[in-house]
Amino acid sequence: MKIYNKLVRDKIPQIIEADGKKANIRLLDSREYLKELVKKLQEEAKEFQANPSIEELADIKEITIAIREAFGIHAGELEDMRRQKAAANGRFKNKIFLKSVE
């Protein structure tokens, strides 16, 4: 038996069972779900760092969508906030690396 103890995508239990194995699962409450989403975001960020690919980037986007939905934030509201921050602080297009401030 392999222990995972982590949040997984909705179809993973069915995929495991289609492979002839038994998936032991439990459903999380809202508080646990948010905590696990943050852990999953960290996991996916590490995976992207190790393997910068479109697949890993798509996983990060899926997690950010789940976090947004868990907080009850509409996609347009998040995009508005992103635009406000971009207008106030800029984006990351100029590739600026801040070394220090005196």
C-alpha cells in the first residue's frame, strides 16, 4: 500500500479503480480544503520549477481556479484585481531583477 495523504483531482479515484486498485479517500471540509489547496499550489510550483512545461503550468492554473472558487471570487473580479495591480505596480515584462535598496 502506498500512502499519499494529499488533495487529488476529482477523477483520480476512478482512474485508480479502473486500474484494479482500491482508492481510500475522504472528503474534506471547507477549512481543510483551503489548507490542502495551498499545499497543492506549493507542490505544483515545485513541479513547475523542476520541469517548466505547459503541463505543469496548466496544473498551477487549475489550482488557482480552485482556490478562487473556494474563496467565492468571480473570475472577472480576480482579473480586475490583476489589472489594478498591473496598473499600479507594473507587470513582469521588463525582466527587472531588484538587487537591493539603499
